[in-house]
Amino acid sequence: MQKPIILIVEDEDHIARVVKSSLEDAGYEVYRAPGLAEGRIEAATRSPQLIILDLGLPDGDGTDLIRTVRSYSNAPVIILSARSGDEAKVEALDLGADDFIAKPFSMTELLARVRAHLRRATTISTTNPSTQFSFGDVTCDLAHGIVTKNASEVHLTKLEFRLLSVLIAGRGRVLTHRQLLADVWGAAYVEHPHYLRLYMARLRQKLEDNPAAPKYFMTETGIGYRLKA
């Protein structure tokens, strides 16, 4: 059985060595790029199943690699960065990163998140979702990641689409804050409800006729959210 390929894009030699060694001990095939330019080449030629990326690279910003990778791949991207503020996290997640771990970090936690994201990616790739789902004047093609409103395509970020997909899967039911955070962002984010509020507001802004008085994305006060369909 072929080992999952993981690419580390990290400038700091010590961190890169420790992460690479730990991942190899865990059974992964691991490659390392020390900068943005080499990271682009390695990502394109190795076709990794997962990328671990530092934002502070010597020849550019790691967010540029996220943009490049997302133009052709849905491989999970875990950010490993000294930038710990919410602004940096939201920017990286909006661009298509799947997770954000601030330095200093626990190797045990990083390995757990790697396993979780690879497991989720495998589940998505082997699942054949319903082709379309509609509510109001919104149509969602879950298989191809296309959302339209009034027959015009609406751009959703990767996390916005993932949140919408989870709400559709549980349509009509109340999904708790913790459940949504775990399903969309991962178990490490269940204590960060502000991410959920931010992304729910964005879905309403893009898909509701009147975001201030939503008809479909309903708030269940103190509990969670429900897609009324």
C-alpha cells in the first residue's frame, strides 16, 4: 500500500527536521521545501496528499503558495506559523487552508491533525454526494462545488462551501456550535465559536435575500444553527 505523501514547506531547519522525522516514523512519505519557489515546484511534481506550510518564508509569503495550490488541488493545507492573531488565521483559512497551528506547537497535536485531515480527505474522495440541492433561488451542486443564486454563480471560499455542505447534510435539524466547528474546522476549533459566527454571516450575506432577516440559515439561540429547507 502506497504511503501518503506529505510536503513540508518550512524555512527553519530544526523544525523541518523534527516534523519530517516524526511524520516518517508515523509511516508517511515526506518531502521538504525551504522556501516558496521550491514549495511550488515540489507541490506540483510530488502531488502531496497533505501540505504543512509556514507563512514566513525567505522568498515570499506562504499565502501565495496557498493560492497556487488551490488553483489545481484540494489537498489539505495545515498552516504552521508564528503568526497567532485571528487576522492571520482568517486570511489563511479564507484562501483555502484547512487548519492553523501556532508556534510553538505540540508534535502530538500536529500528528493528530494530520491524521484527521487525511481521513476527512479520503472520506470526501470516496463519497458520492447527491448531485444537487436547492432552497429558495439557491442551487448547490455538491459534487462539483458550484453554488448559484438566481442562476448566477456565487463564489464561496473552501470553508464557506464546507460549512454549507454540512448544513445541507443536516438540513432541518439543529446542529450545535461544537458539532459544526468539529465537522468544518476540526476538533481543535470547538472552543472558537467566533469562526462559526463569521462564516455563517458570510453565507447569509451571499445566499440570503435579506441577511438581517434570514429565511434559511436559522440561528437557534444558545445552541447552534439550522438550515430551513
